[in-house]
Amino acid sequence: MAIVTRLSKACTVNPLKMSQTIGAALAFLGLDRCMPLLHGAQGCTAFGLVLFVRHFREAIPLQTTAMSEVTTIMGGMDNVEQAILNIYNRAHPAVIGICSTGLAETQGEDVEGFLRIIRARHPELAAVALVFVSTPDYEGAFQDGWSQAVTRMVEELAEPAGHRQPQRINILPGSHLTPGDIEELRETAEAFGFDAQVIPDLSGSLDGHVPEDFCPTTHGGASLSAIRGCGTATFTLAVGEQMRAPAEALKRKTGVPYHLFPRLTGLAAADDLIELLSERSGRPVPAKYRRQRSQLVDAMLDGHFAFAGKQVAIAAEPDLLAAVAPWFAEMGAKIAAAVTTTESPVLAALPTDEVLIGDLADLESRAGRCDLLVTHAHGRQMAARLGRPLLRMGLPLFDRLGGAHRTIIGYRGTRDLVFEAGNMLSAQTEEQHASRGDEHRKLQEAVSFSDAAGSGGQCL
Amino acid sequence: MSVLSTKVQGLLAEPGCGRNQAKSARERRAGCQNLLKPGAAAGGCAFDGAKIALQPITDVAHLVHGPIACEGNSWDNRHTGSSGPLLYRTGFTTDITALDVIQGGEKRLLRAIREIIESYDPPAVFVYQTCVTAMIGDDIEAVCQRASEQFARPVVPVNAPGFVGSKNLGNKLAGQALIDHVIGTREPAHTTPCDVVILGDYNVAGEFARVRPLLDALGIRVLASITGDGRYHDIACAHRARVSMVVCSKAMIHVARNMETRYGIPFFEGSFYGVSDMSDSLRQMSRLLVERGAPETLVARTEALIAREEARIGVRLEPYRAHLAGKRVLLVTGGVKSWSVVAALREIGMEIVATSVKKSTPEDKQRIQGIMGSDAPMIDDLPPRDMYRMLKEGRADILLSGGRSQFVALKAKVPWLDINQERHHAYAGYDGMVELVRQIHLTVNNPIWQQVRRCAPWDAAAPVRKAV
Ligand code: SF4
């Protein structure tokens, strides 16, 4: 059990957090033929774009209403209208996902009202879904924006259905799941005969593929018709506490009940998933997963030596923290420092004394004696200063390849994580031994030197 | 806000800007701010531009006053180098909350400045204004002044909130902040007749290290670099230089002009990219220094150095000729001056199939035309879709551009090399040109290209195989 604290400092140093505006934009990037549109000045879009391009190493469709000082004061109706028309004419998207920035929210823009007027004025837009989400960047954090965007998608686009298809399920992944994680989850569900619709689906759009032709919008992801049809599912599988609100919204709208998994990393967590899928499908667990479970158990047996008693410092968004920190504890390591970005009900239950809502400087000041640092790529400066290994996790990951495919859920993902983290911890231990060996040698040299000097050195 | 508007207008009317000179009085009043098209705009905001221009000052704390979007989404994303202090790479922001939006963020800002000075003790703090805090009326100039007095430390307001305009305008507002608050506020310990100021070089990928030894060899001292690998104290002393050189004219020319009128320091525009431009820059610098009292032998020594370097580089470039002659380049850039690169690539025998001149001044365009002949294919604006088509149709062997179009090229399975600010390689100086050519060679002639363009087995006409 942890106490959740927030320091009363005025200056954030080396931010861990990113804005909820771009968290929402990323959710829209998981829809097929979509163009996310940030309502604000152009810089917010440029920064979000660079961030995602560097993380996913993909072209990222992302637009701006290009507000200026003057249009902000006059009101942004014209800009929103122009932006939607320009995007419609140039890119022919199926969905435009509009996310507000702090600037628009400070002015109290009524974007929903704008959209009603725009709809009335432009019948040609009838086939384009326009989804607005309010995401001021002076509130919440990245995962909150994602959660709210998915909630809005469901509210706007999902349709109640008169019937249920027993094989059909919905998957609502949190922002901390990579395209690799999503693919793993979908394949697992399919192995039990389910037809899974993932909303939003980054594994379709940002999994790193080479389209045949130029595409100005997203290419792949959850399609409009799939979202509309999610009312026919028998149940929804939501991953991460942040997905409770979207799952609730979907239930309200369509009556589809949901199961929420706070995490899918770790043996017990993966067991829970497999148990549920088996139970709901009425099918036995396929041999493949029995074998994978056995591999994970073996990896834990082989790997636990590397983790036992080790001190780990983690900084991550609440749901990623809640996936990884308990798992480290289950491997025998100790969570010596935990920092996160925003409030969440999962924090108090984490296996550590204190969870700090703070920044990377807070982690750095608490991580000096830790064996392993875990955070996104911005932890690299801290890792260099502390001389400690950094397990890169979360977004952004701009200085390593393959971030989109790194999988840490289920038996197989957890097994690989045991290896990855275990290897880093072992390397660290070896280094310490080596340097202790150095000290030992130096000590011996010093002794033998004093022997040679005839001053009667002591025997070791 | 009115002070800022006046400043913006003043900067937009900058007579030293080649673009503005070509415009009529009326166009000039409209400013060089291309009116942005909602839903079809690209590029960073003024705050972004200001940060790019000033963050290379390595020993100061850069504090962003605003919500998390401005700093949290963008920090630590450029590769400007430092030969010493690393504080500039630490991200500082007030990360304002909804409560600050209601009550105003000035108190938080003042506290943040105090926290930074107490924990990091930097020679100065630069405070950046952003959209939301500007909108709610936080007066950063007043807060900075109060903080300067209270903490006896320079606290410099950089008033370039994103929504006043483009990255370019932000560059200029950054320069203005240096003029208004930094340059001329301190005196150097000693001066020499060969002191220069370099303006507008950001030391991307630490590339100034390729230029500095040349200046050292000539006895030319860089009194201040504005701003690549810069130090606060040096920039505060910049007004004692004899000559200034402007490397990226659009960003810092008004600073040079201001130093000329205020302190009588003559300036010239030059470039460190490309062999002939590098030599020209050294020549001009020596000549101006001699005019300002440097020993006359400097000119002859410079010529000797140039002759030696050009001969040496010619030999180093030679082996690449065979690999690169006839290769076709599509050049899309605003950063490293197009004409410098164009000349360099032509020297090695490469063909420029087209160059985008969206951000080039009429003067730049003229120079490109001079180098490439009258039918130089200059394209004003090349939207991603058209660029993709060009590359997909095989009309170029490599795209040289900034990161923005990286995936346009890669998805078309065409080699790509970064030549803008995010790049990791140092292209300045004589050896930098060899590095650029070497990187082009490594990229164009990489064995992956043939493989990734292969048909998948299910797309190709299947050969009938027999088991043996
Ligand atoms: S446009 Fe304004 S709010 Fe957006 S990043 Fe730039 S300064 Fe910040």
C-alpha cells in the first residue's frame, strides 16, 4: 500500500508528463482513415507530430486549426470550419477527431456548438464523423486524454444493437499498450474463437508497415463501421484503469458489459485473462498457451536470482506503473521509488511506500542507490548522471528501435520482460563485481607494495 | 500585449531581410508571416522558434512558463552540442494548472525562478512566454524584472508566445530578447583585435568543433557565439567584438544590424557549409578584421590556410566521386542553406533534380540559379503527396531534407538523409563537407535498397522449383 503525494514545488524539472491533448490525438490515430485535429495554435500540433514521428518512426497525420492571437480573441469558429473543410477536401478522411488545447479552453470555446453550425452549413460533410473531445493541457496527463477521447468516440459512434453475436468481443486498450501488446491480446482472444474489435487499434495504423500508396490520413486501425457495430459484442475487455470510463460509456450506450483488467503483465495477471477467455468461450485453453505458461514459469525460476532484493525506481503514467511495479515486486525486487503523472485509483494499491505525482528530477533524487531505472527515453540524462542502467518503457522512446513491437503482456510478453530486465540487472551485478574485484586487486597491490617496501604488510 | 505587438511589427518590417526588401510597402506591412491555413498548416510556433534560437546557450536555465504541452511534449529533442555546461538540456517548466489559469500564474513563475536559482545556481534564467499564460495576462517582463532584483541574477524574459506567429518570427523575437536584455550588459576581461561574434549558428551535432580549429589557427577569437555552445557571460560581452558573422540570415540578421548601429560592429553573411562558402567566409572575416585593426598579415595567412585546406579536402573528396557522380538528388530544406549544399553536391558530380525554395530569399534563389544554370528546377512548395509520387516514380536517387519528410521517402523506398536541425552528423567546415558526402554515399549505396524493393514471393511470378 502506498501513500500518494504531490510536492508543493512551483517548477517541474525534466517533465515525465505529456499533455492530455496529444494523448487524445494518439487515440484518434488508432482509427482508420482518421485525421486528428488539435484546436489551438500551430505549435502544439508541431510538437505532437515530432514526438510521435520520433517514437513510432512513421509519418503521422495531425492537423491544427492554426489559431493566432487575433482569432483567439475573436473566437475560433471560422478556424474550426476552415480546418474541417480543408481536411475534408485534401484528405477525404472517414473521421476527424478534434482535440482542444489549453488555448481554446482558456477562451471557453463552444466547439460542440461550432460543430452543429458547421454540420448545418455543409451537408457535404454528412459522411464524415466529427468527434470532439475537451482536453485542456493544464489538466490531467497523457493517459487522461486517451481515456477521454475513447469515451467520446464510443459515445458518438457506437450504436446499440438489437442482437448479440456470441463470438464478437470489444477490446479497449489503454494508452500504455503498444501495437505489439494489442496484437498479442487480439491473437489470444482469437485463439479462443473470439472475433475481437479493438478500439482504438494502433496495431493496425502504427505498427510500422509500408502502404502501397501515399496516404494523407491514418492507414489502418479501427474502422468506423467496426466501432458502430460494437454494440453486437457479448462483452468488452478493457485494459488499464483509464479504460473504465470508456467501458462504462460503451455499456451505457449499448448495454455490452465489460471486464476490466488493471494489468496483463505477470503470471497471475495473464492467468486471469486466459481463465476469463476460456470461461466465456467455453473452450479449453489451447496447447500453445499451456506451453507458453510453462515457459514463463521456467523463465521466473531461472530469472528470479537476478531480481531478488534489487531496488528499482520507476517513473511512468499510472496504468503503466500499475502494470510494471507489481510485476517487479512479484519477481522479488523492491520498488524503492515510484513517480507518476496524474491521479488514479490504482496508485494507492501499489507495492511501495510512496507514489509521487512528480517529474524525473524527483525520481533522480530518490533513485541514487537503485539498481535499475525504469522510465521513458527522457530518463537517459538521469541514467547517465547516476551511472545506472535504464530500462526504457512508455512513450516517447526515441532513441531505441522497435518500441512499437515491444510486448510485455500475457505469458509470452512477461517471459520476454523477465529476460530483458533480468539481463540488465545481471549486467549491473557483474559490473559491480568487476569493480569490487578492481578494488580488491588495488588493495592487494597496495599491500604487496608495502610488503616490498619492507614495512611488514598484513596478510590477506 | 501591446508592447509585444509593436515588437512583432518592428521585426516584420526588418529592412535587412532579403525577403522583405523584395516586397512592396503594402506587402511589407502585411508582414512575412504567411497567413496560416487552418487544417493545412505545418510548422512550429513562435515559442518553438525562440527556444531553438536560445536553448544552445548552455549554461543558463531555460524555464518555460505555460501548461505541460509546450515543454513536456518537446524537451530534449534537438542535438545542439556543448563543450562544457549541460544545464541547457534540463527541462524546466511551470506546468500551470487550471487554478493558475483562473488566478494567474505570475506567483508560480516567481517561485519557479527562485527554486531554479536555489537548486541550480545558473548565471541567468531565460523565461519563455507561451499561449495560455499570455492569454490570461501573465506579465512575464514584470515578473522577470522583479526576480532579477530580488535574486540579484539576470532573468531574461523571452516574450514569444506560440500564437504570435511562426518559428521564424520566434527566432527573431529571441534575438530581440538578447538585444534588449543581454548584449552589452557586461565587459570582457580582455579583448583582442581579432575578436569576432558568430550569429545564428546553433552548433548542431557539435559541428562548430570543425570550424573552431581553423579560426584558432588564424588567431581569430570567438568572443561570443550566439548561440551555439554559447555562454551567458560571453554573449553579454558580445558588443566588444570587432566583426560579426551571420550564419543563418533570417534568424539573427537584426541582431547583427543592431550591433552595427549601436556599437559600430560591421557584419557579413556567410556559411560554413560547402568548400567554397567556407573559404569565402574565412576571407571576408579576415578582410573585415584587418579593416578594423587586425594585423595585415592575417589576409595572407588566411589565403595560405584556405589553399592548404582546399587541397587537402579535394584529395579526401576524390574517392567519393566514383560512387556519387550522376546520382540524382532531391533537395528540400530551409535549414542548411540550399545554395551552399547545391554547390557542394555539384562539385562532386551529383545532379540536383529539384530543390525546394519555399523558405529561401530571392537572393538565395538567385544564387541557386547562378550555380545550376537558368533552367534550375526550383519548386516553391512540394506537398508530401507530390514528393512521394516523384520519389516513387524513381525521379531521384536520394532525398535530402528535414525530419518532416523522412517517412515520405522511406515509405517510397528511397534513400533519405537528414540535413536539418535534428540531424546527428556534423556538416560544417571543410571536413564537414566530406562527412556529408560520406553520409550520402553510405545512404545511397546501402545494400538494403535492392532488398526492400524486391517483390514478395506471392506477388512475383512464381518460378517452378523442383526438390533435389
Ligand atoms: S502553440 Fe502555444 S501552447 Fe502550443 S506549444 Fe506553442 S506556445 Fe505552447
